[in-house]
Amino acid sequence: MTDPRHDRQGLPELHLHHTRRGAVVRKARVAAIVAVALLLIGLGRTLLVRHANAEALAREAARHAALTVSVVTPRQGHGEAMLTLPATLQGMAEAQIYARTNGYIKRWYKDIGQPVKKGELLAELDIPDIDKQVQEAQANFSLAKTAYLRWKALRAQDAVSQQEFDEKQAAYQQTEAELKRLRDQQDFARVVAPFDGIVTRRNIDTGSLVNAGNGGSAQALFATAQIDKLHLYAYVPQSRAADIRVGQTVRISRQEAPSHPVSGKVARTAGAIDPSTRTLQVEVTVANAAHGLMPGQYVDASFKLPAGDSLTLPTNTLQFGAKGPRVALAGADGKVHLQAVAVGTDYGHEVEIRAGLKPSDRVIVNPPDSINDGQPVSVVAPAKGE
């Protein structure tokens, strides 16, 4: 008899079946509990990881949502402020010299760059038409004079009426005036310098036909200018017109010699704002005894302005839009506040702020065009305005 049979000897078959089934159920229950426990542990771990990742993502999103900026504070005043304006030098006196009568250039005596004195002969004209008219007027005058003298003697003898004598006298005076007028035109054949200076232009040559006056197709024979002293006109903006004073020193610089400026003085101002340009016309005189400057030369005229109490900011802090200039402020609450400002004089790297700011405001440098009011900001490396 085999062992299994021995094992089952004396035990009912049904009891053995129930014993095996109970063991299997206990094992299955333990396995289910372990599986459920493992699933719960895995689920808890997944939830914890997701929660941590969500918090990290939220922190990162908040960090990226805040705009990182640098700021400056407005500077009080602007020491040694200079207002530089373009200008053109002109001779203290300049003249275009035209012929006063029609004719031909007989000869000319002065060329460009040559000095001239007042009344010095520049050119002579050949005026045959006027010469013929003078000869005719001279003959008429001689005849009228003879008639006048004859009728004067007759009137003294009461041989002619007073009316006839008056007519002869009037004819005599009329021919005399006409002769004088034509002789004055003969004098216009001499073209002379109106003042001391130099010849800056010569538009004629021997034999050139010239017309009287400066109308129609007439052309200036010469141009002259006084260059011992020059002057220029500058146009000061209305916002700075009150800062200009007669006698004020002006720095004159040339592009070809920027390291050798010269000084001028404000001679006079227009005393009124030009309504078309909203500027004040200012005349500046410049000594030029050495003739180092030339009329027609382009220069920069720099006016020294008072420092004043206004604030200044770097130009890279401004934004310009439909509502005018504005700046972006970094508020104490960590948010952007867009502020409209009134802009004054532009000093190049800096600009004057006339209204809209306080000295304690923190102004964002290089604000992006997309910056919005209320946007979170993070300020790094704050620096005081220069």
C-alpha cells in the first residue's frame, strides 16, 4: 500500500478536500492584500511626485512670468547743459552787385577772393545806347537853352508875352533834367564796391551782355562780403528761449576742425517767437580778423544753459506711442506702472523730464514694447541715474 494511501487512512475524503481549499483561499487572500498594498503604495508615490512637480512647475512659471529688469533713478538737474543748433556763417555785410543800365562788359578789374575798398572800381560797361541818348539830350538842351536866353531878352523888352516866355523856360528846364538823368546813367557804367570786403563771386567776362536791375533774366555781376567779422542766425526752441541773453558767449565749432572751436556773442534776439516754427531767432557775431572762418560755412552753435531743477533720464528709458512719451516704473509692489511724462531738452544721451516723475522713482531701462501696466517685475542690479 502506497504512502498517499497511508496518509489518507483513517481520514474522511471530504475533510481532506476542505483542508486544501482553505489553504488556497488563505494564500489568495494574502496575495490580494499584498497586491492592493503595493498598488496603494505606487499610487501614493505617483500622487506625491505629481504634486511636487506641479509645485515646481508653478514656481518656475511664476519666475518666468516676472519680467527681469534693471532700473535707474532720475537725476536732479543737468550741470553744464549745452544746447547745440545748426547754423550758417554769413558776412557781416553781403551784397549782390547788379548793373544799373544795359550794356556790355568793357573790362573787369577784380576777381574772386581779392580784397576791395569801398568805391573801388570793379568793372566798366560799354553802354552805346545811353551814350547816343546823351548826345541827343545834349543837342536838345543846347537848343532849348538858346531859345530860353533869346526869349528872356525879348521878354525884358516886353516883345513877347509872359506865357510864351514861361513855355520856353519850361522846355529849357525839362531838357536840362533829361540830360542830367542820362548823364547819371552814364555814371552807372562804372561798377564800384559798396563796402570794404572781398569778392566772393564773379559772374561776368569781357564782352558779356548785362541787363539793368535784378529782375527778369538779369544776373549779378559780382558778390562781395565783409569777412573781418561774421554773424550767424540760430533758431532756439520756444522751451529754451527764456534762457538766451544778449552778450552771452556762444561756442562755434566746425565739422572740419572740431578740436578748434571759436567764441561768439549773442548780439540780439528777435524778441518774439516765430509762430510758424515756435523758435526764437538769435543773431550771434563772431570775430574773424585772421579770416580763419568763411561765409557760407556750416557750423554748430552751442549755447550754455542754466542747470535748473528739472530731472533728467537716459534716453533709453523712454517709450513713444499714440499717447505721447512715457516711462515704465518698477513699483514697490513688484509690478509695472506706466507713467506719462513731459519731455524737455534733448541732451543726446539724456533727456530732460519736465513733469511726471519724482526723484525717488525707479525707472526701467530699455523697457520692451510688450510691457504692460501691472505686469510683475524682478529688479536686478539697480543703479543710480548718471
